[in-house]
Amino acid sequence: MAASSSSSAFLSLRDENEQQQQIPPPSAPPPTNKRRRNQAGNPNPDAEVIALSPKTLMATNRFVCEVCNKGFQREQNLQLHRRGHNLPWKLRQKSTKEVKRKVYLCPEPSCVHHDPSRALGDLTGIKKHYSRKHGEKKYKCEKCSKKYAVNSDWKAHSKTCGTREYRCDCGTLFSRRDSFITHRAFCDALAQESARNLNPPSIGSHLLGLSQQDKMNQGALSSHDILRLGRPSPRYETLVSPGGFSPSPRPSFVHPNHDHDHQNQPSHNSMFPNKSSLQGLMHLPQLHMNNTSPTSSTGLFNLSFFPGNTNNNATSTMEGGLHHSTAGEDSTLFSSGNLMSIAIPSLYSTSHGMQSPSGGAQMSATALLQKAAQMGSNTSNNGGASSSLLKSFGKSPDHHSFGDGSIYNGGGNHMQELMNSIAAAGVGPGAASMFEQAEYRGFHGGNSNGLSSLEQAGRLTRDFLGVGEIVRSVREQQQSGMDHLGKQTQPFGEGSFH
Amino acid sequence: MFQEDGSSSVTSSPLQNFPMTSLSPAPTAPHPWLKELKPEERGLYLIHLLLNCSSLVAAGNLESANIALDQISGLASPQGDTMQRIAAYFSEALADRILRSWPGVYKAFNSTRVPAAAAEEIATRRMFFELLPFMKVASVISNQAIVEAMEGEKVVHLIDLNAAEPVQWRALIQDLSARPEGPPHLRITAVHHRREVLDQMAHALSDTAENLDIPFQFNPILIDMKVEKLDFEKLRVKTGEALAVISVMHLHTHLACEDDPRGGRSSSNDSGSSSSPLSSPQSPGVESFLNAIWGLSPKIMVVTEHESDHNGRHLMERLSESLHFYAALFDCMESTLPRASLERQRMEKMVLGEEIKNIIACEGTERRERHEKLEKWSQRLEGAGFAGVPLSYYAMLQAKRLLQGYKCDGYKIRDENGSVVICWQDRPIYSVSAWRFRR
């Protein structure tokens, strides 16, 4: 814009007749002569330097009448006004002395045009400069909300705004090419990202799959669904697929009727009366657990965590117990538990396309929790209340399932029993006895809290005992004298859970 | 734990050879087979133990809870894998809870404890802010919402109710100075209970504003943790200025109220508060707080909260929800920092561990970490006279860009009715929502 050229200096370097009148006396011929324009901000050294304060500079009424001090925006208006004062004629005329070149300074100290050697020659120019650079932007373009301090700038922009547009796929409009390109770079990335399915598989889902199968077998899906915690995990199916999985409950799998004090388990191996069944189990998950294959199959079955991994020992026991405990309902799950030394490994490694657990050798805590929830749901099949703890665990908290206080009521929760047994085993002889007592008590039906489930699960418990016995025997081998595989149900059940 | 040998009254007699003495380890390691557990098994076992233990604690059966805690402590460790760490902190919280039922013991136990140096805690929180993207994403989104709301405003007053990180405001100052109409006159009022934090913030922000040549004023307000009552007069909100209120993990502390020992609802369920459709306990504290803020007519209020319900009446509800929630956070830590990292341990202990302890061990007014889900907050805020402001596409864009910068791809961000929820894998962690004064 023309206005922008504060450089419109009529200052010329002509050094024709210098008049030594004022400070730097420029003597420029009348304006009609040709003038060479100086570079903006490089004024004629002879020009008179004028420094106005911001207020004066921006003052709208620059022309002030000497007589009455009224301000006018234009000089002609001032002259008209002065006529009204009946001034003597000659005063009405402007002074005829030579017009000096005037250059103006920007009042802003930090501005480069504050220095006389870079003064600007045009008053209008300096005003516009000052507004633009140091002023407040009061004019706004409606289309793009770009703001301007100088009216003419604003008008000029409005003419061209919106005339050329770029549109991105996502619908955003740009008037500038560079911003459009920048946006598009990121926008594409976003589009790609959303297109990808970023739901990493977790073992949990696999496990869930297993349990799922159980559910399917038994139709006890409700808690399972809840337990799912909203994870889609279609992967379940992969796990479920191993048809072998549901080796159907093998009731006799574990020594069904061991006495509680059964203590003569010479070797765990012999614990499984029906080895065949075991083998059946082994079929199920022919996933060989390769040592650290984390896929967590361990979690699958409630008690997979039984220290069973390492062949012998508890695993086998667990297994037996597991199988049975679920009274064959969701036994598949349990059975899959394959705590069996052999089977276990297979279980652990998920053959069917199980995806590796998140975290390599380690399952993520989230996946573990889901597994646990699943396990809980499975155990619940049995007589109700027992696995309510775990079941509730998986459910949404609003469920308030805890309120009924039945969490620890029934010993029927296999999980619990197993847990108990583990705990019992771990705690020591004394504790074990305590637990055992509890269990017995439960068995003998003294429990006030829904022991019925326990009774009902008596068989199961018994099986557990079988398991327990195995455990016991194992332990006996390890620490002679411990033969309690207690279930903690009793003590737990006692508390009023509310 | 506090019982003498065998004098447990919980179960009847036969039990009691359970005394501590009988826990003496067997000739071999106490729980040999436990040592052989694989990590997943151990993890599952820990989960079960935690559940058992907490239900025991909730039931008041402390001896058995003690057994369970003993088991847990044999397996858990703050330097172990995720589940071990989670179990460590949760079991500590449960133990803290148990200890509180003996107030004398509890006080004596804590009487000589030297609180962690303020500088260390501040540094740890800063690490949490820097290393994990959650807070950064939230701050980016809230800054964008503020800038958009303040478009055209000449005077902006920002009130930060839980001022901790100057980084966020520095970014905001830069954003504001870069806007086409130039920066506004900015006033920031920061509320915090630590003087050091406020001083740091004052310096950092004043420097930034000076460098950018923005008219800026900083107003620190120090509040006492105990009193916790914010004097709105001190905020000195002037008429004619555009007010932005920011609450980062702060609003839930106002839900702390006197409720029954077992977490029962506070008495006046029908105390004439208008927002009764909520199923959560009436909490006069938060309502009056929100009303006071509404009285200031803020142009925008950005609320960042934990997206999980840790305010259940019963311990078990809270335990179950928080187990899932913090499991996700611990998993996130595991993916971000190595196990041996001291910073990670500090963060887990000082930030996450403290929250867990508060959720599990405390009740009543002491339980300040009362997280609730966004839908409940929405109800409360709408009931208090606020209307939701949908977060803009550009805000989401910036957030996603930021997340792309983090190598880990477990972070997700999604839009939920105009608010943003930041997730780890599928688990929502934090939510950011914006509100404005209505009516």
C-alpha cells in the first residue's frame, strides 16, 4: 500500500541551495519539482527532525486554532474556522517561509525509527507505522479474524481474504498454503492412527477365552460378561477353540474321596488316580509351556498359580484339585489348569494363536486382574456365594455386590479354597491347622453363612481336600508334619462383611 | 497382629496355634513353593490375597487379615514386577487402615516420622508430569480451551486451584502472546499449600511474561492443608475481567466429608440440595464450593480428574476399582521406565502410593482422594449452574500430536461428549472437561 511506504520521503538529496536558516536547513524547491525518493528511513540530513509524543502523534486533531485552541483533523478545516475569528488578513495566510523538510521520529524508544538517522519523512506514514507496530489492533477481519491496527490495512486484507482456499480432508479450511501443508502432514498421521486397530492382545483375553469355554459349557455367562470389564477380546475364541479343552469334568479326576487326613500320598504322581484323565487334560492345552512363556496361562485356572509349575509338587496337586473342584462344571477351566507338570506347560503356552502377553515374560497387571476376575466368575458356578468375592471383583463396582456379605460365606468357592489352601500351606503348621479346623467346621455344617453352598460343594470341597491332600503330601515331603490343607473359609466367613 | 498368642477371638478355640510363633519358618525357606511361583501365578496369587485380605479387613477380622498380609509381604516388593509393586502399595495401605483402628498406636507410630522433604516431593511430582504424558496432554487441552474461550478478551484472570506445574502456565502465556490480537493483560492466581511451589511458580512465570513483554501479575495464595477452606475474597476477582478457573485433581478433595466409619452415606441425604439425582453421597462441601465458583461467573472452567470411581461406600468397592485403575498406571510405569529406576520408584511411592493409601486406609474427612467418574462430575457441575463446553478439534489434535511424541503406544485419547478421556490401553485414566458459567 502506498501508505506503507513511510519511505515516501520527499526528501531529496539535492543540495541546491542550502539555506542556513534553521537547524538543518533543507531548501527544497516547491513540491512540484521532481523529487528523488530516499530510502525509507534514511532521511535527508538537512531535514528538520520532529519528535512527537505518542499522544500528539495519534491525536486526531492535529491542527489547532491559536485563538481558541480548537482542534481539527484537516488543515483546511482549521483555516475555515480561523476565518471566523476575523483575524487580520495577513495572519490568515500561512507563513510563506520556506517549507522545511520535516522528518518524524517514532516515539517508541525500542523502535528503530526512534533514531534521527532513521527517521521517517511522512507524518501519515509515521502515524501508520506507530499504529501498526506499537499500537492496538482494533480492526478485525470477519472471515479469518485477523486483526489490524490500521484501517487501510484492514480494508485491503478484507478484499483478498477468503478468495483462495485450501481444504483438508478433515474439513479444515486454510487461506495460506504453508499452514495448509503443515496441517495436512499431521492430519494424515491422525487418519492413519485411527484406522489402525490398536487393541493389543493380552493374555488375559486368552485366558478369558478358556474360561469362556467353560461358560459356554455351563451357560453361566452372566458374571463372566461382567467380569470382562468391557474388554472386547474377541480373542477369546482362539483359546476356546481347543476343543480338547473341555475334557468335561472328570469327577473322578482327583481323588474324590480322600479323607481329610489323607496323608499317605507317597508321591504326587500317584495322586492322580486317573492318570488317563490327566492325560485327557493334557490334551487340552497342548500348549507347551516353554518355561517363561508368560502367556500367563498360569492365571487361567484359579490355581494355576499353585506353585505347580515346576513339575512335581503342587502343581499336580493343584491340578487334581482344580479339576474337580468345579464339580465338573467349569471344570474345563480348571482342568485346563493343568497344573499337571506336563500339562501345565502346555497350558501355559498358548498354542492357538494366543498372543504374547503384554510385557513379554511378564503379564501386565491389568491382564492379571482380568484373569483373576475371570477365574472368579468361573468358580462362581458352583453353588453361588462362594466366589462372590472374585465375581464381584470383576464386576463394576457399582454393583455393590459386596453388600450381601456373602463373600466369604460359602466355602464353595474353589478359588477360595484353593487360595485358602495355598495360604494355609504357606502360613505354617499352626495356621494350617486353624484353617483346617475351619474347613472341617464348614464341612460339618456349622457355618452360619450360607454354608449350604459349602455343603453343597461338599463334594467339591472334598475334592479340594483331595487336592489339598496332594498339596499336603507335597508339603509333607517338604516339611514333614504339615498335613493340613486348610481352607480358610471359616475364619473368613465369620467376619460380618458389610 | 496385635493379638497375643492364640487369644484370637475370631474363630473358636481350635485355631489357635496360629500365634506368631507358629509362623516360624520350616526348616527350609518358609514358603518354598511360593518361591517357585512363576510371575503370573504369583501375580494372580497376590490379587487373591489382596482381595481376601481386604475383605477380611472390611469384616474386621484382623487376625486373618494379618495372615494374608504376611503372605503378601512375602511375595510383594516395590522393586519387583508390576503386580508385586501394586501388591506392596496396596498391602501397605491395608496395613495402614488396620493400624488406624488403634488410634493410639497409629499416632505413636507416626509421631516421629519426618515428612519427606518438600523439594523431593515437588521434584517427584514434576517427574510425574514430565515423564508420563497424562498431565501434559491434559494441560495442552486445557490451555487450548482457555485460549479459545479468551479470544478477544483484554484482561484475563486465571485461577489455578491446585497450582503445581509452572510449565503449563508458561505454555499458556506463550500461547496467549502469540494470538493475533496480541496478549491480554494476564493475572494468574495460584492456590497451593506449599510455599516453595508458589515461589517457584512466581519466578518462572514472571520471567516468562517479562521476556514476552506481557503485562502480568501473579497472585499466590497459600492455604493450609488442614483447613482447606478457600477464601474467595482472597481471589480478588474483579468485575469486567474474563475469569478462567482451572482445577487439576482438586475438585474431588471437596467430596471429603464426614461419613460413617464404614463409609456409609452422610446423614442428610435429602438435605435440600438440588442435585439429588446423583447416586453418590450428598456432599455439601463440594456443592457450596461449586456454587461459590459459579458466583464468580467464570468464562471457562477446566476440570481434570481421575476417571474412576474411588468413592464407593465400601472398602471392597474402592479396592476393586482402584486395583484396576492403579494396575493400569503401574503398567504404564512399567512400559515407560526400567525397573531399577529410582525415579520410577519414587513416583510410584509418592504419587501413586499416597493416593492408594488415602483411598484404602482413610475414611471420613481424611479420605480426600475421592475420585469419581466424569459422568458424576458432569451431573454435579450442571447442577451447580455450569454448561459443558465441548473441547475443540484443535485441542484434540494437539493432544494427539503430543502423544505421538511418546514412544510408547499404549496411550489412547478419546472424545466423550465433548470431553476428553486419556486412557492407558483400554482403561480410562484421566478426564478433561471444560465448563462455563450459565444463566
